[in-house]
Amino acid sequence: MNWFRKKGSLLSVRRLAIPLRQSAATLAFLLISSYLASAQVNSAPTPPPQPAGPTTSVAVSHPPATVNSDSKTESSPGSSPRQAYLTSVHGLQGVLAETDDGAVVASQASDEKFNPASSIKLATSLAALKSLGPDYRFVVSLWTNGNLDENGTLYGDLILTGGDPSFRYEHAVMLARELNQLGIETVFGNLIVSPSFRMNFDWSPKGSGQQLIDTLDSTRRPAAATRAWTDERMLRGDQKSLQSSPSVAVLGGAMVGSVPVGATPLLVHKSSKLVDLLKVMLCYSNNFMAERIGETLGGPEAVQAVLTSQLKIAPEEFMIASTSGLGVNRVTPRAMMKILRELKAELARDKLSLSDILPVAGIDPGTLKDRYTSDTARGSVVAKTGTLVRTDGGASSLVGQTRTRNGKIVLFVIMNQQGNVVRFRENQDEIVMQIQNAFGGPAPFPYKPIALAMRLSDSDYEAARSRGEFEPKN
């Protein structure tokens, strides 16, 4: 009996559902008819409202339509896709990607200000190339206020003027060799260095002077200095110089001062070309070199003034407090794109390319050595990284260009802050790879590694990194 009651109830529900479905269909028909009638009345229909943040488009094998965002947005894991090529990451993000000929590929919060971290070194490099030129060399000069006897003893002080941000152990040994060639083996006096002298990325001129005294004298020379000198000579194919050990013993101490009146010039030492120094600085993101080069230009205020005026960047879009990227700097992705494009054009005027000063991912040592390392991606990205673990809640950036199989070169600016810098880097790589895939996949740039400059910098990498002067590789 119970079964028949349940069965009867079930049959009743089914009978009830039929008119309900018919009623729903009728209601839907009426609503659609009403909407169509309304649409016919309005000759110029109003488009649906657009969302305030970045929108979503479909990634295709050709450049998509431009999608812009006017505000800095925050996303969290699990949020819906916001735009082609833009992945979801917790924190703030700004993106601007354009083909070499100016077509916009992706844009998100491109007019909002972010902390660029070490990618501000692109601005420093551009200002240096414009002001000094790619062939500029820093100069260190040696003087004396004494006299040299026939036994090779200089009675008086050895005086050093000038400053070279790349001056290292091997250069000090070279000075010893050049002094030996002048007949000087002992200095019965002090070593006086100018306030601008630095050695081995040491911020102290007096400390640098003491390092120079120790390195000039073969009996006091650190093992690291001997290795650096040997590596440098071997790479230059100058094995003859290794048959002897240059040495100059300074019997006094290190002092900071200026050249006295009446001093006699002894020799001039020149650095490598600026373009080669920039390659080392940008590959390893060397803060010390960036600050010293910035000082030569007149500091961050001078760099900002030059670029805002020449590139027509609004002052509120580009505000820097340091030429290395340390601390709180502010720049919009759009302003950074202008800097990147002008840097590329400035290099081209001297028949150079971005890979002549920027690290090539997966090939050059430094901050991009372990990124884009697959067989297909290696060499397809030329870019500058930026990392600040604590400032602005964590800031990370990647600015550069990528080459694709269909021949397109895409310039990109990706900036993140207020989140985990490791996640930011993964997100940046994903965005670049999605752009590459949309244009047929990655393709390597024509590039021959500049091994000499990299090897020289490697000798000081670990010590300088421990002092916080290099950006982490990973």
C-alpha cells in the first residue's frame, strides 16, 4: 500500500512538472520578445558597461586587440582570467607589451606607478650612454711628490686620482706592473687616494686604498688577487706577463687626499669601455657600479631631469631616489617602455643592440642565467630584472624584449609589488612565455656571448653578493 502511495505521489509530481515547464517556456518567450521589441525601438543601442579593472580577451596566434586598464588592480589566486597573456598572481601588477613596431599586445595598469627595483638601472644606463657615449672610459691617474733613486725606491708619496667603478684586483696588479716598468719597486711614503677612488666594490676610499697597498705588494697580495690577475692575462692571451710577479711595496699607510701642487704625473690607467661596464653591471645587477656611474652623471636628480625632458615623460610618471634601484623609486610601465625603446634606439645609433649591455636569458651569467633555460627558450629573452624583497611589501620587475618564431620582437614591461617575489618571477616568466606562444613560440636572438667581461666580474661575485651589492640570481 505504501508503495502505491509513493508511486501515486511520483506520478502527481510528474504531471505537475509538465505545466510548470510550459509556463517557464512561455515566460522566457515573453521576456525575449519584450527585449527584442525594446531593441528595435532604440536605433543606437547602449553598449554594456565595462568593468573598471582589466578585461579578458582570448589569446590567438596573431596580436589581439588592445585592452587597457586605467587602475592598479589586485588579484588573488583563483580569480578569473583578466586579459590574454595576464596570469593570476597575488599582489599588484602592471604590464605593457608591444611589438617592435608599436602594436600593443597587452596592457594592464600601464599608467599606474610601481617600484621598478633594479630595472631602474636601464634609466641609468640610458642617461650614461647619452651623456658619456659607449666608448667612454673612466680614468685613474698616479702621481708622486717625490724622487726615484737608482735602486728603484721612490722617496715620497704615491698619489692616485680619479675613480673607476669597475676597478678590481687585476687592475691593481696591472698598476704594479706599469710602475715596475717605470723602475719603481718601493715607495718610501704613503699612498694617497682621492675621495672618489673605490676598489673591489668597496664604498670606503680609505679601505680601498688599503686594499690597493696590499695588492700592489706581491708579498701581501691576497690569493683572490693573484687568481684574478692570472685569469685576466690568460683570457687576453698574455701568458708572457705571468712569467714574473709585479710588485710594489708601499711602506707607509693609506690616506685620503688630493694631489699637492708640484706633483709629477707617473701614469694613467683607463677602464674598459662604458658599454662593456654596463654589460657587467646589468648582468649581475651591481648596485655599486650603478651608484658610481650615477654619481658621475650628477646623481638620480640629474638622470631624472635628462630623461623626463628628452623622452617627454611627465615628472609624476618617473621619480627616482637612487640610480641603482635601491629604496623607493616610482615609474609607470608606460614610462619604462619609453625608456626601453629609447635605450634600444640609442644603442642602434652606435650599431649596438640591447644584448650588448643586457643579459641574455639562459646564456649570460647573473640574474637571468637560470631563467628561460629550455632548449627552445634559451636566448629568446633579453631583459633586466628587478628585486626588492622587503621594500613596498616585495617588488619585482622584468623589462626587456623577446623574439618569436614568426619573426616578431615584442618589448615588455612587467612590474609587481606587495607579494612574494618568487611567485612574481614565476608569473612574469609565464606571461612572457604566453606571449611567445601566441606568436609561434620562442626563437633565440643572434648573440655571441661576451665571455671576457663576464669572467672578470665572476671573480668578485660571491664576496660582493654577501655584502648585498648584487641582486639574487633566483
